[in-house]
Amino acid sequence: MEGSRRTEQVVLLHSLKRLIISFVCCLPVSLFGLLMVLLLIYNSFSVFSLHLDPIPPIKPTPSLNQPQVLQHHTSSAAPLASSSKPDSSLLLAVKETTLGFAQKQKVSSIKTEKRDELTPATRQKPQGKTRQRFKTRINSFLSKSSCESLFFMTWISSLESFGVRERFTVESLFKSHPNSCLILVSNSLDCERGTLILKPFTDKGLKVLAIKPDFAYIFKDTSAEKWFERLKKGMFSPGVIPIEQNLSNLLRLVLLYKYGGIYLDTDFIVLKSLTNLHNVIGAQAVDPVTKQWSRLNNAVLIFDKNHPLLERFINEFSVAFNGNKWGHNGPYLVSRVVARINTSSSSSEDLGFSVLPPSAFYPADWTRIRRFYRASGNESEVNCSRKRLTQLRKHSFAVHLWNRESKKLRIEEGSIIHQLISVSCIFCNSSSFTF
Ligand SMILES: *[C@@H]1O[C@H](CO)[C@@H](O)[C@H](O)[C@H]1NC(C)=O
Ligand SMILES: *[C@@H]1O[C@H](CO)[C@@H](O)[C@H](O)[C@H]1NC(C)=O
Ligand SMILES: *[C@@H]1O[C@H](CO)[C@@H](O)[C@H](O)[C@H]1NC(C)=O
Ligand SMILES: *[C@@H]1O[C@H](CO)[C@@H](O)[C@H](O)[C@H]1NC(C)=O
Ligand SMILES: CC(=O)N[C@H]1CO[C@H](CO)[C@@H](O)[C@@H]1O
């Protein structure tokens, strides 16, 4: 609406101008001075209209940056709702600006209007760039990096909380995959201070990109698109709150669906190369009697682009999303979908994927991860942990650390984790062991 009002204004000014010019030709010279005054007034008006730019000023930062995300963890509904608002209003503002700009270009062919155009043009630039940036930055990163394999991680929390443990996941990943690429989808890490955190890796020539997600672009043409639209509309009601947490579950599915590759949570120690694994998901628990998996997990996903199982996961997410039940849209979701496949006529072979046993990625259950952090007390414990280490090296690709359970634990010297770190590190300085 603003845009069209503006256009009317411009059209009006133009016809006024043309009228005046045509009058100049047939009027006596005595009136010329008066006309000059009129023109002066007109000009000052058109300059003045620059300041009456109807496009509302755009708030410079989207809502998902760190301080606000921190709030998401600690505070209640009210500040969260208000922090979500700028994001969607930002999208609207971008649309309006683009529209206004396009219409203006059509109407104003006269040079004097050039200055006027600059205002929306320069304003539009940063926003338009942000929306373009995701696609072009990822594409240029991939085309210049010649990636042996492509890893994705998402970081939805603050920059400050991306700590030694998270950095070590990246470290161990590159230790086993020095020629791979890592795309860290994150609002907080895609900034100057984030670049500093990743600098030790980039300085070594390791290929890592931290990039802000453009959700609208990422979800486009999947069943997540409509869900996201609904979410954005619903965001104004206080019901749906820290969407970023739940979005991470969806983001990993859609990123793999669009690009293919390996998704990894940030609480892993990677032990060996995953490049020979294709279209796999890991079981986290097995039924002791039937030996069938009883729970899958979505902390590691390795899938080709456009894989039908990912499509089913995304569909399930959009249909059955429930922001109030823990795990419902994550580990339980993948378990639910795969279990359904096995009981229906199609099987996992039809869809072309396999379920790896817990030893692959989840060798320690979350209830038992504690003992991995403790040093051995006596000889039998030493023997036991030595045996465990041998098994890990033999059967495990990575060890999930269950950050929720383990982040407060200290790594005791000689513990299993300590020994895994000492063989999976790149920098191997003392700070690696202090998490
Ligand atoms: C499906 O069920 C069969 C037989 O019960 C089992 O052997 C197979 O591992 C199951 N597949 C998955 C993906 O759960
Ligand atoms: C070793 O320590 C564990 C507990 O830490 C204990 O249960 C076990 O009996 C001890 N074994 C020996 C041989 O001392
Ligand atoms: C530990 O292992 C060593 C050699 O493998 C063995 O000699 C020793 O008896 C074991 N100790 C215990 C307590 O099992
Ligand atoms: C240890 O390595 C990290 C990179 O992981 C680096 O930022 C830090 O400065 C190093 N510390 C020392 C003491 O070298
Ligand atoms: C399925 C899932 O992870 N849901 C989460 C959505 O976000 C809320 C708030 O953090 C969590 O409590 C839910 O567990």
C-alpha cells in the first residue's frame, strides 16, 4: 500500500512537471520568473519527499542472534514472543521494499528521480543480500572447496555456549575427514566473533563455513514450507515459543534432503571416517530379547540428496509436530517413521537405507555415559576400560556424549573420554582436555 501511494505521488509530480514545461513555451517572458519560482517550489517539494520516504525503517538485526536466544533458555513467554516478531516483520518489510522499488523503476524514467531511488535501493540491499546470501554462499563454498564429503551441523544457541566440547566435535570430525567440508548452520556463529572461533581450523586449511539459515529458502519446495508458513503466522500467539530448538530437528532433515551428506550433532567424538556409509541412521537402543532396535536417534544422519526416507521424516514433522513433548519431533520422530515402514508393505530395503547398531554412534547409553568420564580406580577397572576402548576403536564410528547428561562432568585423566580425545585431536593442546 505504501508503495502504491508513493507511486501515485510520483506520477502526480511528473504530470505537474510536464504541464509546467509545456506552459513555458507559450507564456510571455514576464511570467517566466514566476514559473521559475514555481519550479523551485516543485523541486524543493520533490527533494522534501525524499525525507517522507514511506517505507518504514527496517530493524537492523534479525531476532535469532545470541542475546535473545539466551533469553529463550531462561525466560518465559512474553520476551520470547516479542523477540520473534521482528523476524517475520522483517520478511514483510523486505517484500514491501522490493515491490516499491520495482514499481518506482517502471514509473520514473526521468533522471532527477535517480536520487530518490537510492533511498529504497540502498535500504533494500542488505536485506536482499541476506536472502540471496545463503544460496550463493553455500554454492560458492561448495564449488571452490572440492569436498570429499559434506558435513552439516546446526548451532541454535549463543556464541558463548559454543564451547570447548563443541569445538572438539569439529576437531575430531576433521581429524578423521581432513578433506571434507563442514557447514555450520548458525545465526550466532556467522559473525566476526564466530569467525575467530573457527579460525584455528581455517588457518589449517580445513574447510568450514558458518552460515545463517534462510529458513524460507531452505524449506522451499518441501512439506516443511507450509509448516513454516503456519508457524510464522502462529508466532504471534504466545503458544509456540523457542522455535529454534525444534527447528534444529527439521533443519537437519531438510538440509540433507536438499544437499545430501552427513548431519552430526555437536556432542560427538568422531573416531573414524564415515565416508563409506550411505543412507544410514543409528539405533540408540536394542531390545535385549528380540535384538531389534527399540529406539533410533537423529543425532547422526547420513543420506543422499532427495532420499525418500528423509521425505517421510519431513512429512511426519509437518503433520505431527508437537512443540510441547520432548523428543517428539526428533529421536521419537525418526523411530516412529522407520517403525511404520517396517510394519507396512514397504521395507527398509525398498527405501534403500539401513539401521546401524548402537555401537556405531551411541556405544554408551545416556544413563551410562558418566563412567566414560571417570578414571579407572583399580586393576580390574583398568582392564575393563582397556577392553572398552578396543571395542570402541573396532566397532564405533563416533561416540555420542549426550551433552544434556554429560556437560557438567569433568574429564578425569586416563578416563575413556580422555583417551579418545588424545587420539582424535588436531590441536591437542591442554585446552582440549578441560571441557
Ligand atoms: C524390520 O523387521 C525385520 C523383521 O522383524 C528385521 O529383520 C529388520 O531389521 C527390521 N528393519 C528395520 C529397519 O527395523
Ligand atoms: C575395583 O573397584 C570397584 C569399584 O570402583 C569394585 O567394585 C571392585 O570390587 C574393585 N575390584 C578390585 C579387584 O579391587
Ligand atoms: C588385567 O589384565 C591382565 C592382563 O591382561 C591380567 O593379567 C590381570 O589378571 C587382569 N586383572 C584383573 C583384575 O582382571
Ligand atoms: C588450543 O587450541 C585452540 C583451538 O582449538 C586454540 O584456540 C587455543 O588458543 C589453543 N591453546 C593453546 C594454549 O595453544
Ligand atoms: C520435540 C522437541 O524437541 N520439542 C522441543 C521444542 O522446544 C521446547 C522448548 O525448548 C522443548 O521443551 C521441546 O522439547
